[in-house]
Amino acid sequence: MKDPKEYCTCTDTKCPCHPTNHDQGCNLCILKNLSQREIPSCFFKTIDHEKPTEGWHYEDFAALVEAAKGAE
């Protein structure tokens, strides 16, 4: 498996959970997101569409998916 530091698309490198700031890969980011009912930004970035909300919660991801689907 590749080193997460090589493929992480998150631009918030000041976040203590970013893989460049520790040796636990994506684990800390995923744990933080699960505890806050959020989805990591890398998931949002896989959808080529403008993000319609400010948040990173499950509902925000669903809104992005729906907006992208409607734009097809």
C-alpha cells in the first residue's frame, strides 16, 4: 500500500490528523470524522462539482452527490 503522505489530497496540512503530521496514516482523520459525523475531504474531492454547502457532514456529502448527479 502507498504511503498516505503521497496521495492525501487534503490541503489542511496544519490539521493534527493530516498524515504528514504523524505516522498513523489516515486513521486519525477517519476517527475524527466518524466522531463528528463527517466525511474526510478526500471523498468530497473525488466528485468533480462545486460543493454546495460549507460543512463536511454526511448530509453535505449527500448534497454534493445530488448536485453533481443533477448536473449530468
